[in-house]
Amino acid sequence: MEKIQLSSLNPNIAHLDWAEIAAQLDLEGYAMLPGQLSEDMARNFVNQTTTMCTSQRSLLESSGSGRGELFYFGASLPAPLENWRTEFYRNLAAIANRWNEILDIDSRYPAELGDFLKRNRQAGQAKAQSHVVSLGAEDHVNLHQSSEGKHVFPLQVVALLSEPTVDFTGGEFVMTEQRPRMQSRPMVLPLKLGDAAIISTSVRPFKGTKGHYRVNMKHAISRVRQGNRIGMELTFHDAP
């Protein structure tokens, strides 16, 4: 089986338009990153990760979180994927620190992912959360946040590893935004095969007419009507 190459994931993360990405995150709470994986690499990646993660398979039904299967990577992600996550973190830490400053949160994130994960372990956060999610017909993921623990990174990366209308129908990636004293605002991210997106993990600042305030974010995957939908979530912090 062909090995995953870092260059196939994205050789130029540092050279993405991070000013535009930051602006989109400020405005919507997510930023689309089209074509982060080629079609061949996305499908090959599915085959490898579901095999590697079989020992850490979890059913969404068991936690009341929906219906379908999660395959957790555990503490050690495949090296190219860990490099990918590390490079994303380096570029997202500045955005995360700016958000904390706006929200008057004292903590700041270190420049390197390894240093941040050390803080996690010192606080008793050692449960890795990054995973592949496999959903068949009638499966879905309920609205949720990956926000457990003292040290929570406010951004994460999601990717779609199968092709809408070809491999599956339904299964839209959905986010909701709850502003104070307002009804929730739903958003559907138009992910295609190989696309990724940076999303808000739980809370983010929103600039209103009277200044910034905190809004609450959740995400979900709607019911798959036919076929098999496979996606991935990468988080930058561990859970207790």
C-alpha cells in the first residue's frame, strides 16, 4: 500500500493566505481550505487509518453522540499527519492568542504544539481526540464541542475523505452559532472530497455594534441518506 506523503497532505501550509483565513474565522467561525488532499491520497488515507485505528474503535451510540463509528488515532498520529497538525498549530496559535486577548482570557498558547501538549499532560489531559469518523446510511453525529479540560485550543481542523453524491448523499457538515439573546444560526460547510476546513472548537469572539462578545459554537454531521461518508477531525488539545 502506498504510504502517505507529507507533500500529498499540503506542502505549503505556512504559505496559505493566513490573513484571509483569520478574517474568515473572525467573520464566520470557520475557513474553507479546498483541495488539501488529492482524491487518490484521500482514499488511500482512509484505507490506512481505519486499519491502524481498529483497536481504538468507538461507537457513537455508546455515548449518545449519534450513530456511526469513530476510529481514534491515539497518542501517536501517523508521522505525516502529525507533521500536518504541528504545522497548522504553528499558524493558528497567533489567531488563538488574539481571540483570547479579545475575550479577556489570561492564558496564551505557546508557539509549538509539543509545548502546548505538555501543558495538557500536566493538567491531567492525556486522552487524544483526533479521529476518523465513518458513517453509513441513517448514521449521523449530534451537535457537540471538543471542549473538555482546562486547556482547550479554540480551533480545530476537519476534512472530508469521501465524495458527496458519489460515495454518499446527505451527511452535510453543520455548525451552529449561539449569540447572546438570539436564536442559533446554522451553517452548512460545502465540503468536497479532499477539502479541509478550520473551525471554531467551542467559543469565539464576535464583533457587534457595542464591541466584541463571546459566541458559542457547535458542530455536527447530518443524517447520511445513502452510502458511506468518511471524514476526519484533528484537535490540538487532549481531553481529561
